[in-house]
Amino acid sequence: MQTRARLDAQLAFLTEADRLKSVLRGTTLCDGSRRENSGEHSWHIALYALVLRDQAGPGVSIDRVIAMLLIHDLVEIDAGDAPIHGIHDTAAMAIAESAAAIRIFGLLPPDQATTFRALWEEFEAAQTPDAIFARSLDRVQPVVANLETGGGTWPAYNVTRAQLETRVGDKVRRGAPALWGALTARLDQWFGAQGHG
């Protein structure tokens, strides 16, 4: 691709990526003032990876993890956010996200489109050490936000401690076991205070 056409494609992709800032998530900001958007979430978990790199297992490339986290939710521009504790058709969501990945990453020059799509697919599959760690951080950030806001959105979604363990804890433990262990006492305390530990 010629230099000008390549740059035009890259700028078109970056302009489209700005739309991620308009996708609202179920989680609030840590101060509870409003719901976060998916652009903020992506930035925040990329920062989690940079700061918590010592929680990663052997062989994890933090640069690749950060790249995954920066692009992993771009499909929400078309498909929207599906809160982990919400009710939605997972098969339909997977189809919508795959179509979104084709369209959005397809805006890039072919070499970058291929690379970004492969990174997104690796994150979704959660089989490599990089993707497993990235998914762990993606799951743990909303937990921290909910703890910081006195339970945040957990009451609205009727989240139980057991649900949190299976939907989130099992996945976080795969890639960052000490991180989940550090949150366990706080989680037990919050859920215990609600009368359903």
C-alpha cells in the first residue's frame, strides 16, 4: 500500500476507534460518579498490565498483552457491551463481534488488519499465556471498581459470591492467581455484609 493510502487507512481506523468512547459499560468509575465507557476501560486495563506485569506468568509478553487490551473491545463499536452478569445470547454476541472485527480491523492497511485481527482472536480464545493474562486483567478491573463503590453494580445484577467465583474468579486465577487471592478477603467481607457470602 502506498504511503498516502496507508496513512489514510490508519487515520480512518483511528477515527472509527474513537467511537468506542461512546459505548457505555455496566461498570461505574471507581468514584461511582458515572458508568465508564469502553474506551476508558481499554485504557485502564492496559495500564493494569503495565503496573501489574509482575503478576504475569513466565513467558508472558507485556507488550503483546497491552496491545490485546487496547484493541480487545473495539468490536463493541458495532456489537455493544455485554456485561458478564447480564442476560444476553452469547452465540449471537459472538457472531456480532466477529462481524465487527472483520469490518473494523478491515479499515486498516492489510498487514495491520491481519495482525490486529489475529491479536483479537487470540484474546478471545484465551489459550496462550499472553491472552490468559490479558483476560485475567479484563475480568479483575470491574471487580476492583465494584469493590471501590460499595458493590457498584452487583446488587443491580443480583450477583452472588458463587457467581463471581465461577464467572470471574476462575478466569482471573488462570492468569493472575495472586491477584485474585489478594481480592478474596475483600470480596468475602462485602458479600458477607450483604448476608449472602
